[in-house]
Amino acid sequence: MQENIYTCFRVFSLFAIFILDASKPFMNPLVTSIANAALIVFIPSSVGVSLWLHRTMLGRGPILPLAFSVTNGTRAVFGRNTEGGQLRTLLTFVHAWLMLSRFLGAISESSSNPSPATSQWASVGLTFTLLSVIVFGRCLLVLGIREENWGYFLPPYLMILFCLKIGIYIVQTVFDMLKAGQVAVETFRSQRENAG
């Protein structure tokens, strides 16, 4: 019963946004701006409720503070393993991703002075998707949902997190090398001035 309510909630929230978007051409500009403002409030609330319901579906672990570092031993305590958890977490992410991408669209439509950056937000879709995977995974950890319950969402999360860590390591290494080169040049110049 609880799973049916959860599924109905996700479908209803997506359907409500679809109906609202389909009816926008028939609205006057004032009603359209009110609808966009309602979307800006409704969409994050819907994602939050969806994550909260997902947490209750997989088991109630204590909610972790944001600064809490989750270890493998800690993950084994939280949540309970369910049969439907394999696909459920992935569907919850897809729901959150669809809702948040529409959220960006609502923000760009609501801007009073649209610029190419706000009207063409789809050009940053890949970055948005990659960051969404990381943020969604962190939200699951904060909510106390074990990685064992993430199902099909876990491999892409780990792969993107690994690539992000490698990318950060490469950027840090390049900056360290540039800094070392700058120090070497300054040392060479000071030795040359002292010798001359």
C-alpha cells in the first residue's frame, strides 16, 4: 500500500507539471508568471517529499548531519534491505532529475531579463546531470539510506564520483606544478640578482 502511494505521488507530481506546462500557451502573462512561481515552490518540495518517502520505504535510519562522515561500518547499521530497492532508488533519482531540470526551466522562464545563459540552460545539461547524481547520492547518505539499498543507482554514482575525484586530483596536481614552477623561477631570478 505504501509503495503504491509513493508511486502515485511521483506520477502525480510529474503529471501535474506536464498539464501545467501544456496549458501555459492558453494563459495570459500574469497567470503564466504565477504558474512559474508556483512551480519554483512546488518542485523542490516535491523532490524533498519524494526523498523522504523513499527513506521510509527502505527503512528508517537516523538522519545524518551534513558534516558527518559515513564509514562502511556505519552504513551497515542503517536501513533495511528490500527486494524492490534495486530499481526504486534509480526511479527516485529519475523523478528528482526530471523535476529539478524542469525547475531550472521554470527559473529561466521567470527571469525578467532573460540572457542567453538563462534561456539556453540545456547546454549545461551534462554538468547538471553529473552534479545531480553526486548531490542525490549525498542526500541518500544524509538520510541514512545504505549504499546496499541504492540498487542500480550505485554504479553510476561510484563511477561519476571516481571520475570527479580523479579530475580534482589532476587539477590540484597542475596547480601544484605551476606553483612549483613559479617558485623555481623566482628563486632563479633572486640567485641571479645576488650573483650579479
